[in-house]
Amino acid sequence: MNPKVSIIIAFHNDEKYLNDSLKCIVNQTYSNLEIICVDDGSTDNSESIVKNAQENDSRIILIQQKNLYAGIARNNGFKAATGEYVMFLDADDMFEPNLVEKMIDSIRKFDAEIAVCRSDCFNDEEKCFYQAGIALDENLIPGTDYFSMEDIPEKAFQITAGHAWDKMYLASFLRENNLIFYNTRIAQDAYFTYPAFLMARRIVPVKEKLVHYRRGYQDSSWSKREKHWNDIFEMLIGMKAQLVTRGLYEKYEHSFINVAAGYICTLPFGGVAKKEIFTDICRKLKEINDSEIRFTEYPESYYYDPVNLYLIKYMLDHEDMDVFLKLAESIEKRHVDILKTVIKLDHVKKQKAYWLPTNTLPEGSRIAVYGYGDVGKDYCRQLARDKYLVFAGAYDKNYEKYATSVDYIKSVEDIKNTDFDYIVIAIVNEEIEKKVKKFIIDSGVPEDKILWFGPEEGI
């Protein structure tokens, strides 16, 4: 008998996308499901959508509560769950039909507590898929079928993003360790996901893209940051307290401080547009820096990205958002040696790394990379973390060699079918670059979209 999987969907006024998401779930190739829909005080037509779906599928259960936010809704859904395994999916995302099947096959095969799959984003305004950042950095994990955070404590918080929707959990593992979501409006996932990863004995990476995260609409989590930025601070303070209580903080302190700094420094770029809100952020940062999380007590060398320390120090001493944004731009465009340090940290085993001068590229551009050798790998890692550009994937004639370890490598034959603003040739040799450029032009790409930076850009 296949074990039951509980799918928990918390929703609040998600009538626009809820029906599509439910269709993705009820039509999964793995059928032994318990689909628990938790209505977090919706005032739109969401409740009716679920009730109509219930008429056609007895696996759907509806739970209703006051508007207590997604974290509490997920906790209440999990209390009612009877499945051996559980997934927490969002009501506005899209899922491949074999999501559950692939995840449960992997988690059972290796007797693991957590399985995590690859994912991408869907821009709801432009109706296109794109890769934004790295949900699971497979370059940081051991080359084995499964791993635990004890294998890599220094990068434990950097391995995965803090969201819950791309993961499957062993239900008994969550209950035995009393792992719950936080009661904030945003960032409640991280409070749950990171400790679960730290405590799991085995984590299985599923190297297929199975979840499509929706962005670019008014009610998405990214759009809520301006109203609820303080939740980021509350989550970080709560997570540190949880780690201390569980006896995990000392072991994972280095990695935690770095991810916390990243959360703080991205706030001004992640939807917080009003200057008075930026002033409040700076004051809150001063408060926690003097008490719960003392960022400035750690030296520059402690930070994986030293830029974060520079920006935090500015926010502690000033409250001018315009100057902050100019400072961030100045650091990224002129003090390149600081950012190059980040690339070097990823290449401690190499004697040379390569730097893509992203400051020369228009903000918001979709950038693709041709070539996945040493130069291409450096360019791809840099673009994946860039705040101002969209990484549009990479192309290599030997793409099959890399496709099992990263999900953004494509065949060079696909260049003509892909939408990007610029493609960067990641090759040092100028003669080879000329041949590659001709191939790309012959593939139908306009010459003004093709870029190449010479060997002097290498570091």
C-alpha cells in the first residue's frame, strides 16, 4: 500500500489562482492524497471554489479559521493531517503532475526526513518562466544521494531558500521535534524550514524542476514586504531563540549570522519603497544590533558577502534611503574588489576566478551565458545572486554533462528558441570567441545582443 501524503494548502483571498492550483494537486500521478485546504479568513470566493472541488473529490478537506495568517493556518492544517508524509503548498503556485510521486519515491528510497526539489518562478504579469536565485544550491552539498547539515555546518543556511513549498517532510519527524510555522504575515516559512533542515538526519535532493513559484502580482509575498517588513526582524529574532533553545545555535552561528544579514540588507530592495519605512527599518536594526543579533560584533572576514556588513553599518549610522541606495550601487559598481571576494569564496580550490562586470548591463535585463567551463560557471553563480539582473540560463555544447547537477543548462541548439536581452560569451580565448559569436548570429540572435568581456576581466 502506498503511504498517504497530506497536502496542506493555506489560502486567504486567493480566488484568482486557487482553482488552478487545486487542479494541479488533484490530478497528481500519485493518488493516495489527503488535500487539506485551510481558509485563513477569506472574504472572496475562495471558500466556494474549495467546496465545489470537494463535490468532485472526496480527498479534499476544508478547515476554516479567522485571519491569523499563513503560518497559523499551516499549523492547524498539520494538526488535522493523517498522512505519513506532508507537503505545504501555496494556493497560487503551479505544480508538475508528478511532483508528489517524484518526492515520495526519493524520500522513501533513502529513508529520509526531507526531500527538496528544484523550482523556478512564473512572472504573472509577463506570463513567462524564469530562474531567480537558487532554491537549492547543489554546489554546496556533498555529491551523494542524501546529506545532512552536519556535513556542511558553515553553509547550512545558504544551501536552501527558507520557503516550504518545494519540500516533502516525514510527518512523524515534524511532530517529534515540535516543528511549527511562525505567526508572522511574511517569512513564516524560514522559522520552520531552516530548523527542520538542521535537525534532519537525511535530506534528499530531487533534481527535477517540479514547482513553479508565482511572482509579479499584487498579493504575492514579495508585494507584502512594504507593509510587514517588521516580520523579517521578528522571524530572525524568533529563529535565533529557537536555535538557542534546541542547542543548535553555537554550531550554526556563522551560517545564521550570514543569512540574517542577507535578509536585512535585501529589505530596501524587496518592495520597501517609502523613505519613512526605511527610517523605521534602520531604527529597528539598531535595536536588535544592541541586543538579540549583534551584527557589528563580527569582523568583516566573518561574512561570506562583506557588502552586507558595509550596508548594515551604514543603516546603523544613517537613515537616508537615497544615500543608502547610492552606497549600494557604489559598492557594486566601483568597489568591485569587495564583491570579487564573494566569487573567490566559492572557488577556494581554484587559483583563478572570473568576474562579469554586471554594472555595464541595463538593470532588469535577462542575461544568458554561452559556455559552462570555468568562466561560465563563475558568470552563472554571479548572475544567480545579482539583485538587478535576471539570470536566463546557460548554453553549452556539452550540456548533457552538466544537466544532472544544475537545472539551467541547455543545448546550444535552443538559443534560437529562448528569450533573453543579452547573451554573454564565457570564453577567454578571443579566436574561439569569434567562432562562437558567428555561431550565435547564425542561430538568429542579433549581433547587438551578444557580449564578450576579454581575459582582463578575470581575477
